[in-house]
Amino acid sequence: MSTDSPVLPIIIEFGGGAELLFGKKKRHEVTLNGSKWTVKQLLFWLRDNLLTERPELFLQNDTVRPGILVLVNEADWELMGEGEYALQAGDTILFISTLHGG
């Protein structure tokens, strides 16, 4: 198997209610075409490919809506460069909603 394969396998997880926007599925194992992706590009891919309802509850402008924590391999994405983080094969990206209705 070639190591320069033009695909990027990653795991995307949702919690805290964010999974309700993605078909009520908490874990998605996806393979992205191409080997160079940033988290910001992933956000738009999620909107276009996995989001099933209410995109305004997930995205605001070109990033996640306030109240959604993003973890890259269990580390806060703010420590990783936020949307500019270059995804690596095998990364796990976790989106956790901290917004709760009342």
C-alpha cells in the first residue's frame, strides 16, 4: 500500500446533543479525498455531506457556532491552531455542544 495515497481517513464524533444535527449518529468514520485538509475545510464538508438539519446551530460564518467545543485528538482545537490545523490520517475530531435548551 502506498503511503502517499490521496485520501485521508479520520473519525468524527459528536456529543452533548450535536449528534442530533447529524442524523443522531455520534461517530462517523470517513475518508476524505485528498491528503491535505484543514479543520476549517472539514467544517464545510460536514455541512455539505453529513449535516441533516439546522446548519445555523452548527456553523456561524466560517467556523463553529459559539457553544460548540472542538477537540482534535482530545486536545482543544484552540491549542492546535483552530481551523488552520492540518488534519492527519487517523485523527479524531470531536464536536461537543454546550448549548442546552430551557
